[in-house]
Amino acid sequence: MSRRLTAFTPSGDLHLGNYFGAIAPLVERQIPGETITFVSDLHALTLDHDPAEVRRRTLEFATVLLAAGVDPDRTVFLVQSHVPEHTELHYLLECVTGYGQAHRMIQFKEKSRGRRQVRMSLLTYPILMAADILLYDAEEIPVGEDQRQHVELARDLAERFNATYAPVLTVPRAVNPSVAARIMDLTDPTRKMSKSLSPAGTLRLLDPPDVLRRKVMRAVTDNDTEITHDPHRKPGIANLLTILSACTGATPDGLSHEFTTYGDVKRTVADAVIATTDPIRHHYTELARDPTTIRATLHHGATTARPQARAKVDSVKNALGLLPAP
């Protein structure tokens, strides 16, 4: 099996799209020594932020992931900033990255547009992301289309470094998440469900049942009453059928023939979403009562990860010509 790495940046709230697109595939494929997962708290510092909120969300994300089924006995599970080799490798990789290459990153252009002041970290965080990947010899990186360019950067840096200095970095590849990763916003089904945008259109994993039901029942549908899975022509009802498909395992096209009204679709979708998220929310509530245990789990993960991370950084430093530490 190939080593797989998945990371979650603690901004906004984890939602149903995150669950089916990243969390559920991660939980299904937990292989000791081959699965690495972390909360990428350093990436949350690229924009204006409240320090207390970053700290709170980091612990919340870790707890949600555990509640959803991440198993520390089968997955190396940690917080990014607890392994300082992430930032050490970040700088070393900056030394082999051109400014133009970093500046071409799509997300930098999008997130910096219209801002009077832009943090340098927003420009360089794709290089940190490359360091996250290359530090652990990860071979498979599950990402959506919006992050694929970052994995390509990691590939390019690894190939360039190996050819220029020494073959010490594993070249990663992006792998496609499931189709359910394309769950769209309920209020605007032409854009992807987001952790930080449109609270009314986002089905958060920790939302109580009444909130989830209200959001689904208010979801945008279409002008006519035809029930069909056609994301281009009828994005609203297609999105609801996609959500129901993700929750039940049935195909969206097959599900479209089971209903006669939008109201029936919405009620069934609400029931399915609640059935999917309720166990996670209840388990989260239990785990959150003992944050000390969560922190101990994360500490164990970082302790487990550091020997390999240290060895990788040392091999990169040696290849670059740096004098070994005494």
C-alpha cells in the first residue's frame, strides 16, 4: 500500500463535504505506518486570525476527527506545529523554489485579491504544504481540484531537488477523493460547500438535528418541479440528490426516480444527514469532556512522527551541503 497523508486546516467548521470528501475515506483506509493525518494549524496563520480561536479550533478539529473514527493506533495523528521539522523543511525547500513559481499559485491570487496588506506566509504556505507532504515520504495526497496545484508544486520541488542535489525526496501524486467531495452550498449550489462561507448553506458536522433539518428544508432548488440529477441544468436538486447518495450509498440517478416532490426529497435528505452526523456529534460531546486525553493523543502522535521527520530533514540538509550538527 502507498503511504497517504491528509491534513485539515482549523479555520471555519468541518462540514458534510469534508466528511465524505476527506474524513470518511481516511477512516476507511487506516493502515499502521502508512496513514498520516494532522491538523495543519500553521496554515491557519496566513490570514488575520484570533490566536485563541486558532487554538480552540485546533483542539475541536482533532476531537471531531477522533469522533468520526480516526484511530491513533492505526494512524499517525498529530498537530502540525508540534513537529518543528515541518517549518525547518519549509525553509530548506524555499531555497530551491523560485519566486515566480510561488506567485503563480491560484489560491494566493484569490486570497490576496483586494487586500491592502498580504502576509508573506500567504505566498509561501504552498511551500510549507510541500514540506508537510515530503517530510513523511507520502506517496498519495487526496485533494480536490482546488488543491491539486499544490501537490503539483510538491512533485516539482521533489523532482528538482532529487535531480540537483540527491534523490532523498519521495515524489507524491494527487489522488481523487470520492464524488461526494463535490457537495455544494445549499444556498448557492453553483459553489462548493465551504468551512468558512455561508453558514446557512453549510451542513456542519456539529450542527444539532434541528439546525440541519432547517438548513436542508430551506435549500435552494429549481424553478420547475422535475426531479433529476443534472448538476448543470438543475444544480439545486442535483446537490440534494448527491448528498442523499453520499449518505445512503445509492446512486443519484437512481434516487431521482424515488420522489415526486422537492419536499419529499428534502425531508429524506434531512433524515439521512442527521443519521450520518448524529453519531459523530454525540461521540464528540463525550470526547470533549476530557481535553487532556485529546492533547495526550496528539502528543503521542507527534512523538511517533518526529524520528522519521528528523531523519528526512537531516538528509535534506546533508544534500544541500550544510554542516552536520555536533
